Amino acid sequence: MSAEAQAHSPQERSWSWAPLLAGGFLVIALPWLQRWLYLFPDGDHLLYYSGDFVELAAQRGYFFHTLAQGKLVLWDPLMGTGQPFLSYLFDLFNPISLLSVFYLQEGVLRNEFAQTILAVHCSIAGLGAFLLGLQMGLGRTAATIMGMVMGCMGVVVAHSHHSMMIQTFCWAPYVFLFLQRGRQKSPWLNGAWAGVVFGMCFIGGIPQIFYYVMFGVGLYVIYWAVLDIRQGGWRRALSRGLSVYIALGIASGLMALPNLLHLLMAALGDPVGVHDAAALAGKHRVIFSQQMSGHWGMLVSFLAPGFMGISDEYTSYVGILPLALALLALVYVKNPTAGFWKLLTLAGVILMLGGNFGLHKVLLDILPGYELFRVTARWVFLSHLGLLVLAGYGLAWLFSRPQAADLKPASRFLAVVSSLLLGLILAVLVLSSLNIPGQNLNSALPVLSMLGWPLFMLCALWWVLHRLARGASFRALGLLLVALVALDVGFFYAPMTAWDRGSFGKDPSLISPEQDQRAAHMARLAAGDWPSRVLANRGEIGGFLGELYRHRLELINPPGGYMDRMLPLGFWQIWWHKDQNPRFLDLLAVKVIENNNPLLKATRDNWVLVGHSQSAAPLPPGGTVRELALDTRVIFAQHAAPGDTLARVTLVDQDKAVHTWPLRLGQELEGKGKVILSLPQAVPASEVILSSSHPRSVVQIKALTADGVKLADRVFSKPLDTGFRQNLRALDKAFFVSRAAVVEPDWEYGEALLSLDPSRSLIFRQAPPGYQPPQKPALTPGGQVKAQKWQDEKVELTVSAQRDGYLVMSQSAFQGWRARLDGKPAPIFKAYGFLIAVPVPPENTGSAWSTMNPW
């Protein structure tokens, strides 16, 4: 123990094993006691916080069910039609998660097991903070308080339904524990142990939280390097830290190898990763990265949880006494080690403010990967870690027997704050007694509770300071503070934050007859010769994914916007402008749509043509057209010469071209303006096809009218049954397309994707071997596909092609798929960067199939 650390707690230098073991037991047991409401044996009192863990339980269940059968299946055949698992379920190789193999019920992981695993990780976190406090020489009382706060603090309880966040964050104290040890002795050994727990943090579950811990470790390295250089030059800095950090890097890489290998495999084919750059271009990058930024009002939650009724993302409660002790450390503890934790706390507060703080836009440019994470308020994880360590320093300072004169300012400050709280309580009581409408004692009780608890805690701390100034023994006072902190973070906060959001006596992961009946009904509606899908709102399906798995129902689950994960089928590309691209329902083979889905009402009346892409606008059935009017704009034509044809407009009647007009640069197209295309007389027409004729130019058609009637693309559907509609234009899960566009730049790709007609044109992110630009619009698909067999891991198809084209399967192009055409291996290209596309020559009548064998 360093001399610097010894100065904080001289009375605890001689450890007694009984109090030490008692403190360790308390920090391990408190998370279980706090979650007694979750695990209470009486079913009528079970509390399920925010529907914990229901969203992904079925997917985990599928993975562990196959693992129990000896198969390592790294993709999900139902959710998102072929999603690489670890792109979303990042914790599957967490050794603790492997216990799931033994706790499956009907192929699904139940809520109680997930809650148990969460409590295990909270206990691990508390023990880590406890050991960190002992390593730093703060004494067993301070270490005990640090452990209790780590395992039960607000950010942990509030994110109970984000279990992987806790699985990731719980290892952070151990990383700093071994880094601290490595600077003092055995650098290679302690650096390796730091790497092991850092690797556990990586495979814990949430890349975002790991990024925060990684940031904290980086800040630690820089902080101590600067101090060492100032004290002894580069030689001291290298001798104190280099071997520790090298060992950390090697050990963490080996520990995280399973996840790293799988992510590398997924990245090799890039089945869905292209959406990141496309969606985060330009203003979307800023908008996405500052979603749910923290605000100054969030700081109130440090003192009074639930006072403002804020989202759990903004919860920042660490307990009243720990916060007060941390403030004492900020003012009175002045040493280099404490300085790092002050810096970490400050960095967390600044970063959690996100878009509400000017530094945010600078960090977007200088901090690699910063733009990939939303919910900026989650940086409060780092602030919590810093505050709990500072709380340990504050208590160690109190027990180091400071002079009475040093305690007087703190006592006065506590007295002033307590007086203000007491005044507020009296004011609330007066208002509740004045018979003001809506104001009575019952309505005032929540406010009185939120104000009375801090008052009680601050008065207790004031009394402790008063007794210490009079020379009282620290043992009884330390026991009192430990008891108060346990009562605070263990039992006062958790029920308050969970009460309004939880449900009692009803396990949301339980397969109920009503949910099972609804899932079976959806499966019947989607049944047919081809497997089809249901487009369901996220909120509707969140409670019964297990039932959907049981009935083998494929569904499209609109994402909440997790750009740091590779979403299935390039969802972010499809849903980034979800109100503008209804035709992608066809692409996804969605035949059943819930009535309340917003895409049923969406229309598209704006098209962008680029790289030989093709779009379409339907005309009213049985109508005629004499004149088309287009509001056009040439966005980009750097590689086009005057007179070059940039696009074509084709009038179609029952798959036959009635007339085609070229749109030439400098003639029909002159920057921007209205273009009139007319015929000598009205002709029957059913559709207008808009096609790009230039590989690089970009033409926007902002409005299209036929004889004065504005045209738009939309979803065509009819009622099916209560709550559902049938998509009348849905494509099958495998279809033939003869025309392909190549669109590489990110912003152009996104615009073309919103405009595309997927039934007769597809997009490649880069030109595949043998690609030939199309010479004319595709009026028909150019081929037919029939299914002979369709299973999760094997598909057999019969393809009949009238011209060159591609067999497109709306399955994620996971690298495990293999294709054969007429018995010979065939290459797999990536349509849209994420779907399977197999090139097919004309007049082919053989069979094509794709297989993916599990490991």
C-alpha cells in the first residue's frame, strides 16, 4: 500500500478479516436483496421492470437451443430473415451466458433466469469496486460503500431491461484495479489480468458501453503518462506503464477472440454493414449521435430520482451520502490518484450532455467511432464510476482524522442545504393545507418523500461530521454510514424508479394462451406456398417473440435505431425514410401488415435516378395519358456532356412500352425546371417508368403529373382480418430481376434506394464481375422463379429466365450461404449490399439452390 493511500485511513491499516469478509459479503448480497421484488417467491408480488429482457429472449433461446444440440448456428432464420447473431446479440460468447443452455423452457429463456443473471453481474460489479477501494488503500468501510453503490446505483437499476449494458459495465472496476496494481508491482501479470477482464467487458454485450470503458482506460493511460513525464520524463512513463498496457492489449485480444472472429467473418462479406456510412452521411450523422443528449435538468436526478418524471436513460442516482462524500473528495482530497477520478467524472458529465454542449460537434470529428452511438446521456455510466470512487476518497478523508477546523466548512454547508430542504418541505405542507384545487396531502406525499429522504441523509452526515470533530470512534460511525448507504441505494431508490413502469404478478416472458393464439393467427395469415413475412410494429411484437418462434413465423421488426449493430436486411437503409419508401415492403416479401403501421399511408412522389437505377409510378387502372409534366433538377452531371441522355421516361400499358422520351442534358434538362412530355393523342397507360441512363449523373424528379393528376407510389392493400391487411404487390422471397444499377457514393445510394422499383431493378454497391449497363428500361422482370423446397438452411428453386439477370433471395447474404446452378457452383453477389443475388444466364430452366450449414 502506497504512503499516499495510507494517509487516508490510518485506523484501518491493520485489516481484521471478519469486518473485511462482512464488507465483501454485503456488496455481493445487496444486489440480490435489492432485487427481492423481482425474485420474491409469492407470484402475486413479482415485479417485472419494463418488461425486462423480453425483446431478445427468443433469439437467445434459439441460439442456446441449437447449441445444446451440438450445433453452433451463428444466424437467425426467422428474425430479420438471416441476421448474423453477434451483430445484435453480442453477449452470446459471454461465459456466464452459457448457463442459458441449462435453463431453456420450451425453447425460450424465461424472465426469472435473465433477472438472476443480471443480479450475478451486479454482484460481480460490487465486488470489483470493493476490491478497487481496498487496492487504493481507502479502507474497508470506504471500499464497502463503493461496492454497494456500484452494484445498486441508479444507472444499473434503470437499465435492468438493457441487461447487456450491465454485463459490459460490471467489469470496469476490475480493469482499473489491475491497472492500478500493475503500476505498483508485477506489471506483466497485472496487465494481463486487466486484459482478461477488459476482454470480458468486450464480450459482455453492448459495444456502446464498452466504448465508454475503453475511453476511460484511454483517459487513464494519457493522464498517468502526462504525470509521469512531468515527474521523471519519458523513461519513467515507459517504465511505469508500457509493459502493463502491452499485456492488457494482448490478453484482451485473446479473451475477445470468439467475438472478434465472428465479427470479422460477417465483415468479410459485408452483408449488411453498408448501412452505417449511408445513413450517417451529412446532417444525419449529427442528428443520430446527439439523440437523447443529457440536459442540465438531468442533474436533479442525482438527488431526487423520479422528481421530474424523466426517462430512465437520464437516471443518475448514486445515493445521497455517496454524492455528498464525493463532493467532500472534490474539495478536500488533493492527490494524483484522486485527480484521475475527478477528471473521469467531469468527462462523463460533459460527454453525457452531448448536443447540449458545444464540445459534441468537435468530438464527432476527432474521436473515432463517436458518431456510431446514440443516447448520449449514457455517458453517465462513466460519471457514476468516478463518483463512487470519489465517495470512497471522501469517506477515507473523514476517517483520516482531519482537524476540526477542516470539518467546520463542510458542516456549515450541510446545515445550509438541510435548512433549504426543510424550508421546501414546510412550504409544500403549507400549500397542501390551503385547500388549493389539486393540492392536498396525498398529492404532496411523493414530493415530501423526495425532499425528506435527502434531508434525513444530509442530517445524518452532518451528525457524523459533528461527532468526528469531537473525536468519536470511526467504527460505529462507519457502520452507521454503511447501513444508511445500503438502505438508500439498496431499498429506497429501486422501487421508486420501477413502480410506475413495472407490472406485478405477470411474467412478460411467459407464453400466454392469448399471445400464442395471436401468433398462430398471424402465422395462418402469412401461410402459403412461399414463406412470407408479417410487418409488425415493434411495440406489438415485443411481448411475444417466443410465440412467434414457436409458430415459425418470419417477421419484420422495425428497429429503434441501433447504428452500432449490423441490422438484418439493411433495415436502416430501408427505414431511414420509412414514410417515403413503401415499395420496399414488396422487396421484403411482406404479405401481412398490421392496420396501424404508418407505411400503409405512406406515399412517394419524389424520385432520384442515378447509376442506371429504375423507378416507377402507377397510373389509375383503365386510364389514358396524353401529357406528362415533370419537375426536374440535375443534381450532379460532372461526367456528362451537353446532349447526353441522363434518363428516360417510358409510358407503359400492360408491360408494353407505349412511348419513351429521353431526358438530355442541355435540352429537356437544364439544371432545374419543368419538363412537358406530350403525345399527339391520349393513349392507354398503366404505369410510368423512370430510368437512369448515365452511370454517374444524378437526376431528381420532384413531382410527376399525368394530365394534371399528381402521381405517387404507395402500398396497395386490402383488409384481411381484424387488425391486418394484405399487401397486394408483395414479391416472393425469391424473384428474378433483369436490370441492375451500380451506385457507390453513400448519399447517392441512399437517394436511389428510396426511389427504386425493386420488382424490376436492383442496386449493387460496386459492379460485380461481368456487369453490363442496361440499354433500355425493364418493362417486365424477365424471368420467373418457383420454389421446390424452402427450409432454414436449404432452398431449392426452379428459375426460368428470358434474358440475363439475377435470382434475388430476400435473405441476408450471410457468408455461410452457398449457391449452385444446374449442379455447378455459382457466385453470390450482394444486391443492395445485403441480399443474395445469383447471376442467371438466359433460357435457363435448371434448379438453383442455396445452403448454409451450421458449424
